[in-house]
Amino acid sequence: MTKGTVAIVGAGLVGCVAALAFEKKGYKVLLFESRPDCRSPDQIAKYSFRSINLAVSARGIETLRFIDDKLAEKVLANVLPMHARMVHDLKGNQVSQDYGLNGEAINSIDRAYLNRLLLDEVDIKNNIKTYYNHKLVASDFEAEGGRVMLTFEHEGKPIIFEVDSLVGADGAYSTTRKHLQRNVRMNFSQDYIDHAYLELYIPPNPASVSNEDKWSISPNHLHIWPRHAFMLIALANLDGSFTSTMFAPWKCFEELDSDDKIIGFFEQNFPDALKLMGKDTILNSFHQNPRGSLVSTKCNPYNLAGKCIIIGDAAHSMVPFYGQGMNCGFEDVRVLINILEKNEFNIQQTYDEYSMTRNKDLLSIIDLSMNNYTEMRHSVVSNTYLLRKKIDGI
Ligand code: FAD
């Protein structure tokens, strides 16, 4: 006997974790994803030229443990812990700033690897059925028998499913949220910052002779090149490379409109990073990789009775400077399931209580993420100065 059928829209990081959590509590789960399976060979080939990583923190790991200790261990076996940030100044000096007094760390992990691992986990659960290439296009929350009727577009045709409840984990531009907004008096705001991001790449150490020296800079740091108005960061990958991200005003990217200007900009602002990346790699990234926009979304309530709720970026996208977007989405799942158990699986009571109690924390983390941009691109420099003053007596 299942407790009911839950549709989860979005098989990204948060949707997969939600599917596993609902299944564990006895629900039948239908997991829908608009894209093809990211593990299929053509999809792997499509994305293999880029290795995008992110930081998984204690907040996210606690949720993975809540679902299954073994799942958390599998994830942790493939991370690189970062115990400190490493601040790079213009002369190439590096100063380490610990994240905690007791060796606390955030962990660098390959995003695609994590998504694939979660999908592998989803696949072995009998009570989760996954539908790829199914894009949610309509939701009827007044279907007969109190059920929810969902329409998906699949290979150009509409397909209808009936479920007891819909969980929207379909990202910052959520369709579920739009459907919810037509039925709920939802307060909603969306803020773009005037900065964009671009993914860059630091190849493995070309002079490497052993497994230990395959990284050109420390793999156990989150590297930052703070330059006040803009910055560069880098997180290590297991193969010796680093995924680096440049954050800067849109205007700055627009002005870098020739190869000479791009290289000149790096010579002036990130000379040590230029050496690590190499001119060709930088130019390649500038020519091939898209500029991404950065958006914060706040809304409340997150639900319509027990019929629909939104979690993850669908409910609270945030700028990435606190490294907590996914972690916070994972936490949503843990908080929601804890309330569900407390309310003896009364879904309506659970969703209502979640909306009422979760909002305050989500608004705080969205604001903290925004404030941390100033910290990372600007304030760390003064901290570095203070630290060096303490150590070197300068
Ligand atoms: P998404 O990852 O956006 O997944 C949504 C899924 O829904 C997608 O697969 C999409 O195809 C699918 N979908 C969309 N519409 C439909 C539809 N109509 N029907 C069916 N499926 C649909 N977070 C961290 O915790 N740590 C970090 O270090 C970190 N670094 C970041 C760095 C950058 C540069 C950026 C931009 C973000 C970073 N984040 C980080 C944030 C993190 O990427 C997001 O919070 C996380 O991906 C949100 O996961 P999600 O599953 O909610 O949404």
C-alpha cells in the first residue's frame, strides 16, 4: 500500500533528492524531466567539454544522510574537501583563510557526476518511475476526486497524468510556480544583479609526475582572485583540473570584445591565473561558453493546500556567492519530510506548515548570499591585509 502518488517535476539535483525522500516514506513517485536523460551517451558527449562543479556543504550532506547513509558516503567519496579559501593578490601571493576552527570544510563535486549518481539511485527504487523528455505545460488543481491533473508535452504531443500531489523542483524559471501563482495569492519578487558569470578552466598541472602534484594550485582551497568590482574563483576537480568562474558586470564582459582585450584584461588583473590557464584555454572559454545571468527569487506561500508545493530554485533561487543554492534545496526536502512525519502524513497540514515556517530561513539565506558577493570580491582583501599584518607585522 502506498501513501499516494506524488509527481515531482524536474529531475535536477533537488528533484532527485525529493523523489528519493518521498519514496522512502512510502509514496509512489512519478519523476518528470523536460530534458533527455543526462546519462545517455549523446548527453555525456555534449557536456563533457565542460566540467562544472559546485560546493556541497554540511547542510546538503545532512539531507543525503537523512535519506541514506550509503548515498552520503558515495557522494563524499568523490569530493575534494576545501578547508579554507585561498586569496590571490595581483602579485600572485596567496593567503589562506580557514573556514572554521575545527577543520570544517565545504566540498567540491562535479555537478554532472552528482546528478548522475542521484539518478542511478532513483533507478533502483521500484516505486519511482522517471519520464524524460516530458515537459510540464498545464496543471489542473481542481480535477475530479480532489486529484491534480498534469499535462506534459512529449515528442510534440500532450500526455496527461493524474496524481495526488505535485512537487515543483523545476528550477529558477519554474513552470510549476507559474501554475501555482494562478491559484494562490503568492507574493513574488525577482531580482537580477547587474553581474554575469562565465565558466573558465585551469588544466591539470602539465609538469605533474605523480597523483599528488596533478593540481597546479592547492586542491583543498576555494581559490579567489578578488578585484573589488569583479572576481575570479576556482574549485578543484578530481582529474587535476579546476573549474574557474569569472563574475563581473555585464558591461565588463561586453567590453572584452576582442582576443587582445581579453588577454590584456587577464595580464592586468589575473596574471597568475593567466599562467595557470594559458591564453588559448581562456580564449576558448570566452568564445564557447555562455554568459549566465544571476537572479534571486523570493516568494510565499510555496503551496496550494496539499495539492502543490515548490522547492529548490523554483521557490528560492539565490545568487551563488554563498554556495548554498543546492544545499538549501536539499534542506527543503529534509525539513518538508520531517514536518510530514510529525503531521502523520497529512499532506495539506504539512505543506501549510512548511510555507509558514520555512519562509523566514529562506529569505535570510537569499540575503546572505547576496551580501557574500561583496565579501568575496572586496572584503576578503581587507581581511587578507589584516591577516598578513598579524603574521608578518606589516
Ligand atoms: P535545477 O538544477 O535548475 O533543476 C531543475 C530541473 O527541472 C532541470 O533539470 C530542468 O530541465 C527541469 N525542468 C524545468 N522546467 C521543467 C518543466 N516544465 N517540466 C519538466 N522539467 C522541467 N549551489 C550550491 O549549493 N553550491 C554551490 O557551490 C553552487 N554554485 C553555483 C554556481 C553557479 C555559477 C550557479 C549559477 C549556481 C550555483 N549553485 C550552487 C546553485 C545551484 O546550482 C542550484 O541551487 C541548484 O542547481 C538548484 O537545483 P534545482 O534542482 O532546484 O534546480
